[in-house]
Amino acid sequence: MVALLRGRRPGRREGADLTVRGTPGQLVAIGVVLLLVPVARMLPALAALGLLAVFLAALVLYERLARAG
């Protein structure tokens, strides 16, 4: 992804980072989303938006920690 932002075409190694690989964390994230959908429908719009923002921030943090480790 960094190569694309720098204007280069990704090479073989950089392209490998863009492949989709399933992890248990992704399955948990999907399960959490499915559980949060009914909850978000009962909340006011601003609270549901906040819930979405917290969930997305948690996903980004998880990805950063997974790549660092």
C-alpha cells in the first residue's frame, strides 16, 4: 500500500502484504459487528456513530499491533 502512495507499482514482496489472509481476530470482528448491529439500531444516531467510530478505531489498533508483533 505504501508503494501505491509513493507512486510506484508494488513489487512481489510489497504485493504480498496486500493479500487477504484470514485471522481469528477478523472472525471475532465480524462476530462483534453482527452483535452490534441490533444494538446500534436502538441507539440514537449520534451514539450509533460513536459506536462505529470506536469499533473502527479498535480494528485499526488491532492491525497495527498484529503487524508490530
